[in-house]
Amino acid sequence: MNTDTKRRVFLKGSLAAGTVGVAVTAGLLTPQTVLAAWPEKAFHAKKTDEALSNSLGSGTTEASDKIKIKAPDIAENGAVVPVTVSSDLPGVENIAILSSANNTPLLAVYNLGKNTMANVSCRIKMAKTGDVIAVVKSGGKLYANRKSVKVTIGGCGG
Amino acid sequence: MAKSSIKIRAKAKGGVTTVKCLINHPMETGLRKNKKTGKMIPAHFITDVVAKHNDAEVLSAQWSGGISKNPYLAFKFSGGAKGDPVSIAWTDNQGKSDSATAKIK
């Protein structure tokens, strides 16, 4: 390697380091967001099984009526659909909430502590009429249940 | 400090603590257009939420832009006595964060 190429390499390196530095100061890459394992692939997935395998490790689920989904039958405003997911299954580790009608179906993943009960509530956005899917991970297996919600005004974009 | 973006209500009853919380946040998906300018509104939503009881994590959540504006979160855990602190912290995709602590009633 002659001096000229070395200089090239050095310049490239410092340039790359420079952009990272700018990103950090601009608040785009704070240490927290880098460390947090937000599964971007899962949240950007367009299919429910793809979203699940990227977030909970498997795309196959078993239907279970031990998962209860409390959601309205008809939601007037798709921007705010209250959903409560609870389950009688033992040792629930994760709960994922998906909406089949949304562009990116995965909405939320909850990781439960060992004393936490399988009962979480939140409000979700639904693009149009579709199913709310709740997936529960218990003992390494995935169980799912769904409930159809009719949406009169969509809540994603506009 | 400005007023916290998080409201927490925690109640213990029969050995079970119910925590309800409301967070003030726009939760923009990044898919909406500003009607006046026709430009896309950039995505701005909470990605991570962590709830702790006595400094032990009881629930963590990962959210997408598909969670409604000013998100509501409720959950239950066993244990927890009156006066114990419950804290909730969030981080969004723009690197902003906030946290709040409340005592169990």
C-alpha cells in the first residue's frame, strides 16, 4: 500500500466516524435507542406470520380460546380502538397485539415479568375492518385468538 | 421541569396491583400527510415502555405507530403494597424519553 491509498482509507474512515458523530448529536442515535432491541423487522413486516417470527421467534400459532380479547364489535373511529387481552394460560411470557387489516400488522409486544398477570389493555389504530389478533407466548409455544372488529372510519393516515 | 407526559394510577386490592397510565404523545405513524402543505408528517411514536415496581421490571412493551395517539396502558401484577413506588418510562423513535413515578394507593 502506498501513501496515497493510505490517505484515501484514512479519509474514508474519518468521514464515516464524522457522520455517526453528527447523528448522535442530532439526537437520531441516542445511546438508548441503539441499545434497545426494538425489532424493526417485525414492526415493518407486512404479514402477520412474518411479524411474529421476527418478534416472538416463530410464525406458527395454535388457536386457543383461553385468550380473551375485549374489543368493540363496531368501532366508529379506527384511530382509537380500545383492546384488552387477557389469558388463563399458565406462565405467559409475551403478549403481542396485531391487526390483520393494517399495512404493518404488528402493533405492540408486551414482555411480562414473572409476577405480572396476562392482562394488558391499550388503544390501537385500525386501518379498516379486520381482525384483532392476540398472540400469547406461554411455555415456548405461541397461542393465538382473534376477534373481528368492524371499523367505520379508518385510523391510519388520511 | 415541564409537566410530566405520564399520568399513573396504581391501586392494590387483594394482593393484585392494577396500574393504569396515560401518556401524552402524538404517535405519528409517518404515513399521514399534512393537509395544508401536502408533506408527509414524519414518524414520531413511542417504541419502548418499561414499567417497574420497586425497581424490578414488571412489564416492558415495544410499540409501533399503530398504537393510538396519547396511548393508554393498563396491566396487573400480583404483589405490591400500598406506598410502593411504580415507575413508567418511555422512549420514542426520535430519541426523546420521559419517566414518572407514582405510589400505589
